[in-house]
Amino acid sequence: MMNIQQLVLASHNAGKLKELQAMLGDTVQLRSIGEFSRVEPEETGLSFVENAILKARNAARISGLPALADDSGLAVDFLGGAPGIYSARYADGQGDAANNAKLLDVLKDVPDAERAAQFVCVLALVRHADDPLPILCEGLWHGRILHQASGAHGFGYDPLFWVPERDCSSAELAPADKNLISHRARAMSLLRQRLGLQ
């Protein structure tokens, strides 16, 4: 069991900070890297794992605190796992709406049976910047890509991601419900176990 009261999250994404803090509970305070620096590290890794570790080490180095990084994205089977690690910058860094528009365009003639996808999340926790043994936790959330956006909650690709077990898009789920079943929730559940929080 690890006694960590504060973690810096290696992300400037307010939605991600809010989601992860809700999942982590009140025992650990999650602080944004934005409190310490506005500079984003270059994500040079070729996998979610590599990028999560890279971001966690950078955040720990800048803040002096144990750091948590989330590298997550959408992997579409028909596209060979794309946009994958490039999910946030799929449309050349123009934001969520542009990313969603590009994905819909690329898949416009693809039938439902071939639109399977999964959200992927890798959480990496380092106690300090040179931690030789990062804690890694992975979560997968299986669904498919809709033909048009639906729902107003969440962020990123949530409006396009159909959740079979709830018969709606991820963006139509109440935030509290999403936080129980998402890829991030699954990875966080494993992390909470590793930290002795459940």
C-alpha cells in the first residue's frame, strides 16, 4: 500500500481532471500540471504505455510531486487501430469537433458491422521523475462508431461512440454512469487496488 495524498495529473484537460478526480475519490487530491507549467511534453512514444510514462515523468520532474498520466484514445478496427495514440491530434490539433468530423468522413461508407472500436486508457503513476518501476494500469471499453454525433456530455469522441450495454452513445450517459464503465474507469479501478484505496 502506498501513502499518496497528492498527485499531479499530467494533463491540461479539465474534463479528464474532473473525471479522474471523481473516480479517485477524496483520499487523494489530484492537481493539474497547469498549476506548474503550461508547456506540454512532446509525445514521442509509439504506444499508449510509452506516452503515459513519458508524460508522468515530465509532470513529476516539473512539480516535484508523484505524478499520474493518462494516455488514452480511440482505436477503430476498420482503420487498423487508428487514430490510436494520435486521437487528440487526429485533425492536426484543431480540436474535438474537427477530430469527430474527420472520423465520420473517413468512415462514411463503412457499414455498422465493420465500425467496431474501443476506447483505450493507460494510466502511469510514478513516485518521482526517475521512478524505475512505474505503476501501469490499462482499461478497454468496447463499442462502435455511430454515423452521426449524439449526446451532449463528455468530450473527445464520446458523441460518436456507441455503448452497446447502455444502448446509447457515451455522450448520452450521465457523467456518473460513464465514470463506472468507461476505459478510464476500468484503468482507475485497477490503480485504486494497487494504491490500496479499495
